Amino acid sequence: MVEKRLGALPVAAEFLRRLDVAGIVDEVCPGGASAHLTHGQVIEALVANRLTSPAPLVRVGDWARTWAVEEVFGITPDLLNDDRLARALDAIAPRLEVIAGTVGARAITEFGIDVSRLHWDMTSMSVHGAFPAGGQDERYPLIGCNGHPKDRRLDLKQVQAGIAVSADGGIPVHSRVFSGAAAEVGQVVGAMNDLKAMAGTHEFLMVADSKLVSYSNITALLQAGVEFIAPVPAAQIKDDVYAALDPERAEPVDWVPERDERKPEAERETYRVLEDLHTLTGRRRSDPSLTVRRILVHSTAVAAGQQAARAKRLAKAAEDLDKLTAAAGGRHYKTREKIVARIGVVTAKRRVASCLRWQITEDEHGIPGLAWHFDQGVLKAEAAADGWYALITSVPAQKAGPAQVLIHYKGQGAVERRYHDFKGPLAVAPVFVQHNRRVAALIQVICLALLVFCLIERQVRRALGPDETMAGLYPDNRRVRPTGRMILHHLGELTLRIGNVTDPPTVQINRGVQLHLLDLLDTDITQTRWPQT
């Protein structure tokens, strides 16, 4: 009797079959048919590995031996050596965009995903290795530094990925890999064209972060007829504009963040909105001005956060300045110049230049002293702007009022959650792969794994009905919305017992929640591709 981990392999296999990942890869990247495995089979195995027990390429064969990969996918574990995996990555590298677009389109039609609203964002990932500029293949995304790595690993080089997530279920229907040094603002038009091609004749709303807001990007979006929503970069609107607004005269928004749903009403974040116009100008005098709707949003949570941050900065600055006042004229601050230099350090570090007022005096012995205070008028003006930020949109007012524009934008949290999944259970970072073409291919494979991960989550939630909650996922049996991570965790405990040729393999299910999840996923694990002998 042999026992292997079964986990979510049958579920992954069923979703990969419905997406036709192997078929699409083999059609786009023919080759390998004379060998024991096609490229499509290898990519499916890599996706399944990421979903169940992510491993470096050199360990995928070990994973296949301890898990029921042969029984579910019909692949002999010894065939999944790192050389075969590397050849598959090399094969798909030139066709990543085609594969991503084709699989994404298949997901939309096969699973009936509503793509009328898509949320776009980019993130960076750390890559271990030297990756010298002269040793990389320029036909593929280059490994480099973008200056602002999202994981704050300044010691490592970066590569970037962009994904478009549907409002329907948070499904990453489109993904792309970019060079580490690629500026986010410059990728918006390419993403728009990709999404427009994917949506076909259907209109869609593109929601993104502030990197979308540039004159060239807005021009391209307006000319293409693609509606958009994005926050205005903070530097483009002066605090005076916000300070002149009255939250009480703004329209209340009937929307509660998911994190506040269980809080008492008085403790929930509330939003109010106003509307005016925003104008963008080009660099050349001949560039026509662009005027779009601007939604001015006031958030009580943002206001509270800004007030707390200001109070903290002022308190730390006051502490530093009180120490300097006490030390002025002493051993370390004997001269006016040294006191001024220290004030400059405190001002920059604590960001209090706008409100700090100071004066250096001298007594009858010429010993310098310091007097300082915060300008309350300036602080009051800053506080008046607390809680406000702005969105711009090309959505006509008759299609979405100011409140609805904000609600659409709030769906942007879905793409952030998917990046958390991307770097968490699917273990995308850090990446250990030689050659920048293989890095790009591996990240695209992980994007495919993220697609399956999210489809599994969506399937379970839709099967649960409007409430979208279930019991049994936590020890205290409380009802919660199942996440992809929870689902794969509970299915991960399934095992397969394999006897002799006369005994069929048997699946060991030891908890009711596993049966419930398999039922919600409409997966019959007895129909898995057991090897024929």
C-alpha cells in the first residue's frame, strides 16, 4: 500500500482542463511531441505545483513523486527534471502575451466572467542573481532596478508584472511581464490596448492607480473611447483647494467597506463626495487642454489617519527641538551655524518646514539660544484639507454619479488582494531562475496559477449563494467568506492510497469541510486520470 498527497490536484486539473491550458500552449508553442511530454503538459504541471506546494525547478520532480501527479496528470515524475522544465519555459517565452491573452479570453467565455469593469495595476518582484545588463536577452523583459521595489528589497534586482482583475470575482483575466526599470505610467496604453482586444466588442471601464494620470495616457484613453477612473496624484491638487471644501455640503455615499461591516455604525468609515472639473495640459503649447469630471472624496478614516500622522510628526519634532533648545550654547551647539544646521535636519526628518517658526537669540555673553513654535494658522489650514482626495473619470454623469464613481474605484482593492495572493501562497518572490527569458516565463506561469486560484475561489463563493459564507474553515466554526488560500489549505490534506493492480486507488477524506468544498467545486475526484495498466 502506497500513500501519496492528493490535495487540490484533481481540482486544479479540472480547472486547467476547462481553461485548455495544455492545448493552448501546445498550439502556440508546438514541439516536444516526440518526447514523453509536450510543453503544454509541463506548464500544467508547473501551475499545479504552484497551487499545491510551490518548489524551485530542481525540486519539482521530488514534489511529483510525493504527490499524486502521475495518478492525476498521467505524468511520470522523473520526466519533470529541471532541464525539461527549463526547455518548456524557453519554448513559451517568445509567446507569453499570446498565451496570456488566449487563456484569459478562454476564462471569460468558459466561466462567464463579466469584464465590464477591470482593475489594472503593476507590482515588482525580487530576483536573485547578478543578471548583468550585457548578459540578458533584450527580446524579453530585462532584470534591473526600478528605484521603487514594492517589496523594499533594495539589495535585489527587479522584474515587474501587471494584471487586470475583473470586478466579477476578482479574476486576473489578463497579465503581462515587464522589465524591472519600466515606468508604470508608460505601460497604461499598452494595457488598455490589450484589454480592449480581450473585451472585443464589449465596452469596459478601466480602473487604475494614479500612474494612469498623465496627459498622454488620458489622451489615448479618450481617443480610444475607453472609460476610466483613477486618483489624481497628490501633487497635482493644492491643499488650498481641499481646505475650501465643506464635507457637510457633500453628498453622503451609501457604501460600507468590507472591513467595517461588523462594526457599530458610529465606528464605520464614511464617505462624502462633491464634483467639479479637472483640466490637464500638455507640454507643448499646441496640445489641446483635456477636461474631465473630477470627484472630490472625503473619508473619515483618511482624515483620522492624517490627523494622527501629523500629531506624531509634531510630537517628535517638538521633542527634538526641545532637546536642541536645552543644548543651544553648549558643547555641541556653540555657534549659530551649528544650531541652524540641526534645525535643518529636524525640519527635513519630521517634515515640519511649513509650520515651524524659529529664532536664534544671543545673551550678553554672545551665547546663542533657540526659541521656536508651530504656526497654528498653518496647522489649522492643513487640518482643513484632511480626509480629501480626488478621482478623475471619463464616465458620463448619466451612467454613474459621483457616489457610484467612488464605489467603482473602491473595487481597486481587489487587485491589491490578488498581488498578496501572487506573492504569498503562490510563492512568486523571490525568483530563483537563470536567464531573463526564463524569469519572464516563470512569472507568466505563476500568473496562470493565480488565475486558477481565483477561479476556484469564485466558484466556491458563487455556489454558496448570495451570503457567500460557510462554516468549518476555522476551528471555532464561525461563518466566513472562503478565500482561495483557505480552500487549498483544507483540500491540501486529502491523500490517495494506492494498492495493487486489483484494488482501485482510494481517496482519504477525513473532514466534512473537504466534502463540502468538493461539492461546491463540482469536482468528482473519482474521475481523475488514474494511470491505465
